[in-house]
Amino acid sequence: METTVSRPNIYQYQNPRQFLLDTLSVLQREDSKFSARAWAKQMAIPAPSLLIMILQGTRPLRLKHVEFLNRGLNLSTPEQLYFRALIQLASAETIEEKKLCEFWIAELNPGASIRILEISESEVISKWIHFTILSMTHLKGFDGSVEQIQKRLGSRVTVHEVRSALIRLVDLGFLRRDQETGSLVCTNHSVSTRDDVSVKAAHEYYKSVFRMAEDAVSTQSVNEREFQALAIAIPHERLPLAKEMIRRFRSQFLQAMLPDGATADHVYQLNLQFFRLTECPSEQWSSLENEGAKNKISHTKSGENQTLATAKTQKEGNV
């Protein structure tokens, strides 16, 4: 069943160019033939190259651009005011100007800074492209350019999605430009979000990489992938041991594949799934539920939430 892709909410952004990039990405998901030039035509821009340069970041976004941009954004009057405030904040040159714009943004969207930070961090966890780009910093010859990243990831992403992801990773401190080489390097920044937000974001991440694994079964050579699966009967009391062995393997695998200081040729995705296949007999439900309640902290939090904690602190792009 085809799902409708929701349009970005302007109030969840503090970077106006990222809002434009994400909106265009959604439009292209709705119509694969839609392009930046088609969007410029929709906005009635005499020179489509102006919109392209704004999206690329080679032309600054100005207040005078809002009138034609809104023909393609369809923002309400309050949303236009907020969009204008974001543009002014991005172009502010003095501390006084920035403070005034931040005050205006807070008036238009109370609590925005805290909520936007939380949403941005959740986006990093939920979308596979962010962890993949972080892993790409270990590739030979990686320079962090939009064109290089998009070429290496192929048809899975557009240049606009790459630009948006890079803005988010830099703004949140996951990536920085090396002053000597000019290339992007991974930092030791960590994510800290509410548990309920993290769990939902992690679920979205798992679903997306599972879909890619499904595609890889039929599109990649057996020389480039390894798929293993088995069904095994396990006593309930051995579940903690099974989970601990999987987590330990994940850590050991990471250390063995990319020792400190080493460079790589490609980014691979390792998915580890362990879940119950059989249903419990009805007469055992109550006893299992009682046992689960007693072990809620030791099992649930050391399980899925501990995996999330690892995802938050792992900067090599693994969840």
C-alpha cells in the first residue's frame, strides 16, 4: 500500500535552506520526475539557476526571495513570517542582529530551540543516510563534497537529500571541516534525546535498513554480501545470554573491520535481528507477563534501550 509523504513543517527548522532542500526531496518522492528547474518554473522564477544556486548554498537566501519561493511552498501568513525570521537569522552579521532574530523566532514559535534540536537529533537516528555519511569519512579519498557522496550512494539518495543531511550533521556537531585539508571529518559528538523519541527514531532506522537488505538479496553478488539465518529453539532463561553475545559480536566485528587509523574502500551495512517466531500458549501468558514485569529494567532497558544508547554514542555510523 502506497503511503503519503508528509510535507516538512517549517516550525521544525532553524535553517531556511535545509527547509527548502527537505521540501524538494519530498516533492521528488511524490513525483520522481520533479526537478529543481520544474520547481523554479512553478515559482515563476525568470532564471531557474537562481533557485539552484540557493539550494547549493552558492547564493545567499534573501528576504526578497520569499515572494517567489512561497509560490512553491504555499506557506500561510504566520509561516511566512517565521520563514522570513529564519532568513534574517541566517544572514545576521552582528550579535545584536542575531539576538533580535532569535527573540523574533521565539515569539513566533515558543520553545522552538529546544524542540528543533530534539527533532534534528531524532532525524539523525531515524534516517540511514546520516550514519552512512559518518562511516564514509573513513573511506579512501573522501572529501565530503555533495557530489562525491551522492555518486557513492547512487540512486538511493538525491543531491538535495545529501545537502540536507550534511547541514544537519554539521549543525549538530557530528561533522566538521578540517582546517588544513578542507575535508569533512567525524567528531566525537553524541546524541541525547528523550527515550520515547529515540525508540521511535530507531524503529524507523531499522525498517529502512531492512528494506535495503531486502533489495541487496537480489541486486548484489554473493561475493559482495553475506546473508545467514536460522530458526533455533531457546529456553526463555537464555535470552539475556543470547542478547549479550550478539552485542559483543557487534562490538568485536566493528573493531576487527576498521582498526584505529585505518581507511576503507566501501561502506557496508551489518543488520543483526533476533526475535521470537512462535506464539505463547494461552495458559502461559499470565506467568510470562508477570515474569516480564519483574525483569522490565534488566531485560527491556538492557535490550532495546541499551542498543539505542550504543547508537547515540557510536560515531562510525552504526546503529
